Amino acid sequence: MWLWIILLILVVIVFGLGFIIKWLFYIAAALFILWLVVLLVNRVRA
């Protein structure tokens, strides 16, 4: 569970920097979507 929290914090930080660097915004969006998918898959499996 700690891994998902750390990943979410990383996404928030990269999202904030994304307003400065547009490519980081796209990376943050992709990581956030990946995080959501994995979280939902884990909820369904549990």
C-alpha cells in the first residue's frame, strides 16, 4: 500500500511541475491513469 501512496505523491509533484514543463504534465497524467487502473484492479481482486 505504501508503494501506491508514494506513487500518488510522485504524480502530484510531477503534475505540479507539469505547468512549467508540458511533457511532465503528460507523464504525470499517464502515471495517474496507470495508478487508477492498478488500484481498481486490486479492489476488484480483493
